[in-house]
Amino acid sequence: MRWSTPALVAAAVLLSACGTTETPTTTPTSADSAGGPVTATDARGKEVRLDAPAQRVVALEWAEAEMVASLGVMPVGVADAAGYRAWNKATPLDEGVADVGTRAEPSVDSIVALDPDVVIMAEGRDTTLADRLEEYVPVVVTKSTDASRNFDRLREELGVIAGVIGKDIEADTLLDEMDQALADGRKAVADGGAAGTPFVMADGWLEGSTVNIRPFGKGSLVSDTAEALGLVNAWTGEVDAQWGLGATDVEGMTAITDPRTVLFYSASEDDVFTTGLAQNPVWQRLPFVASGRVVKLEPGTWTFGGPKSVVRVAEQFVKAVTA
């Protein structure tokens, strides 16, 4: 498949003062039209036109790879495919999916060699990458996260991706399943008397002898998911506007004083919360540690994913607070 000449949309998709964005669009809106041309307006505000829905897709971010695969089209290439398999088990990749380099520095040569119909990538990874790729292949750029409106952003991006691969009906089904899982989870939390439970979600890494902790604040996809279940994010420290992520250390966690707080953390590889903090006296005195309310998410739970990952996160939160 070769692509038609794209037209630029008059205004780029920008974050407005009220925290909303222009809604990306796709046509056609039904899988019944899957054989004809499709058009998507991506996060750049750029219109991308394909002669037919894409069948050979390269995804350069794991959330986008998850969305493509969960819609029923297995990507031909994914950036850091081995990392995806370790960190995102919500929608497995086939063994034949090619690795096209790291997410930070994917290989243009490896991508082009796969002869893809479209490349789907997140903005901000490499400001020149889209231009270089577009010499050979159509590119759809997503925001991938927006701490002012992450659920709306997720829905819009799933719609864009579904539109370019001709899977609009499947996208509706995925969103219905996610919404139902959140509604069921909220009911289970309320029925279990756990509504309003404070939580902290974090991941971390070891730097020398120091464990750096990254809390997921309000606006992160995990926080939005937990709050949709009726829980309350206890982390009130500063977070960035894109991901809703903060930065602290074990001493910074002493700001969390409510004994009802549950700490959730992810560690699909090195578990620094165990290896780096197990003997730390400050850690041992934290209320969630002292009360045994520390929950490690299952390996392969990707906290920046698509609808399938949202459901996987929600199920674990509900199980932990209602046990």
C-alpha cells in the first residue's frame, strides 16, 4: 500500500487553557467501509490519508502497540518488543513481531525494511523522526498521555488508530468493556466498604545506594483509573503536566500519614522496593508498610497502556482494597 498526499489541518491539536484538546477524527466511521480510503487527523493536527485500512503496522510506543494488537491487527514491528513482552502482558505480541530498536531511538532502516502501511508513534520522542519516516511511509502521531484529560485522550487515540486500520467496531467494543469493568469495579469497591480508600501508586529505580521513587499523581492514567473506582490519590506532591508523575525518595514518602493508605507499585524487572528498601528504617515506619498494605502489581502490568491495560490495573486495585 502507498499513501496519498496528506493535507495539513489549519490548526494543530493544542492543549487549551481549560485542559481540552481538539478531537482527532477518522473516516470512515464503520468497519463496513473497511476496504476504502481512510483518513485520520493525528495529534499534530495533520491529516493522514491511506488508500485502504493499514494491515502492516509498526508501533513505536507500547500503548499504541497494545491498541493495535487488541483491535485484532498484530503489528509487524514494535520498538523494544522484548521490553513490551516483559512490561505489557495485557495483549501479547506474536513471536514474529520484529524489534525496530529502542523507543527513544528506533531504527528508520529497520522500520522501512518491514514495508509498513503506516507507522504509529508518540509525539515528543524524537522531533525529527516523523519527518524522516514520512519520506517512506505514512506516520500517525499520538499524544500518548495528557494529565489534564487522560481518559478522553485514550478514547480519541484508540479511535484514530482504529480508523486507520479499519477496526472501528472493535474499538467500540474495547471501550465498552473498559467502561463496564470500571463500573463493576466501582460497585465492588462500594459494596466492600472501601470507597474513599487512599492510595499511592509508584515505581522506582536504584541509583547508587539511593532508591528513587516516582509517584503517580492526579492526572496519570493509573490515578484516573483508581479514582474511577472510587479511590482517592493520597499523593499531593508536584507532578508533570504530561504524565502526572512526580519524583521523591523514601523520606519524601513520610508525607503519607493516613494509616488506611494502600501503596501499589510496579516492578516487572528489578524490584527496588524489596531489594533496596527492605532494611530501610524509614521505609519500615511508613504507615502502609507497617500495616502490610503494600501491593506489587502483577508483572506485565503496563501503567501507561490502552483499554486492556486499564482493565488489568483496575482489577488488581479492586482485589486489593476489597480483600
